Amino acid sequence: MRKYVIMGVQGSGKGTQSQLLAADLDLVHISVGDIFRWNVQNHTKMGAMVRRIMAAGELVGDDLVESVVRERLTQHDWNFGFIIDGFPRNRPQAEFFLESYDINGVIVLDLPDSEVRRRVLNRRVCPGCGINYNLIDSSPKVPGQCDSCGGELVTREDDTEGALAVRLRDYHEKTNPVIELFRRKEYVFMVDARPAPEVIQEQIRNCLGLPPCKHGAEVA
Ligand code: ADP
Ligand code: ZN
């Protein structure tokens, strides 16, 4: 059973790296941001509660976040383990988590803020299959259209200058101290998030003592 946490600033590739690792090791990928976005898209009661908070780039309240995580993990569909992305983001969340689960490793994707802005402000997402594109280094073949499903690409509501500034500030103020908290338990691995996705994936595997990717990391 493997239980991992992946952390890193906005646009550092947490989602991409989690999916690569999860697919290869049969882990369940739990993205708190994706769960909230699904609720917003599907107009649920929870979606209505979090929509504005997310669009402004602010953090959703700890009680709601913790209940989402608890509920997701009690489904126990993670026979081989899980990788959780976007949680914990502050000290109370980290304390809640550490009380309930033993973690095998924490991966921190490291990226300078200047690169974050370049990536996030040029990001487009396919609402159909969730693939991320970057208009600078991974633009779709047909402008505005998903290579995989043909869906119309959109900009995330929180990928604006204003919301990004709030998200980055929260990351440095609230999420960075979580890394220090985890560090006391000595299983934090810092990985440079600037190289190509498949290079980062191999680094992550090295750190975690895992063999190279079975399928060979293929990334859009
Ligand atoms: P990013 O890491 O790029 O900010 P995510 O997709 O992880 O994006 O999260 C999107 C939004 O969902 C956050 O800005 C926040 O509003 C909310 N959210 C996700 N995870 C948490 C969390 N652990 N605590 C509070 N809010 C969260
Ligand atoms: Zn698509």
C-alpha cells in the first residue's frame, strides 16, 4: 500500500505527475481541486458554495475540505494506495491528515514564481477530458480545440492575474509551512518542476525508490 502527497505551486504539474504515477502503480489519484471543479460544473449544492471562492483564488474552508477528503478516502477503492494532490494546503489541514493517515512520501514540485505566471496565464483546459494545454509550449494542433476529444478549450476561471496573485500568496504563506511540518518526519522530496514532464516523472520515481515507468511516460 502506497500513500503519497504531491505538493507544489500553481502550474507546477501536480495533476500531470499524479496521473502518470497513479496510472502506472494503480493508485487512486485524488485531486481536491478537481472534486470542487466537478461540483461547480455539475451545479451541486457544494458547487454553489465554493464557486466564488475558487474563482477569486481563495482557499475553501477547512471543514468542507476535510470532509471532502475524509469522504473520498472512506470509499476505500484504493487497494494499492493513493496519491493526493492539492491537500493539505495549510497547517490545520496537515494536522488533520497526519492524525488519520500514515504517508509514505511527500513530493514537492519546485518552480519559480516567474515560471508559474507564464504557465498559468497561458493555460487552457479541455472540460471534456481534463487535458491541460499551454499556448506557448504545448499548444493544440487546431487552435482552441482539444487534440484528444475535439472539445472546445477553456480558460480556468481562476487562471487570471488577480486570482493567481491570491493563490500564490496563499501558497507561500500557508502551504510552504506545511512542507516544514512534513519535513520533521523526513520523507519530503523536492523535485525540480522545470524539465519536461517525463523527466520529472523519472525524478519522482527515483526519489520514491520506484522502478522506471512501465509504459514509458507519455505526455501530451
Ligand atoms: P491550484 O493548485 O492551481 O491552485 P487546484 O486545482 O489544486 O489548483 O485548486 C483549485 C481551487 O480549489 C483552489 O484555489 C481552492 O479554491 C480550492 N482548493 C483546492 N484544494 C484546497 C484545499 N486543500 N484547501 C482549500 N481550498 C482548496
Ligand atoms: Zn478533450
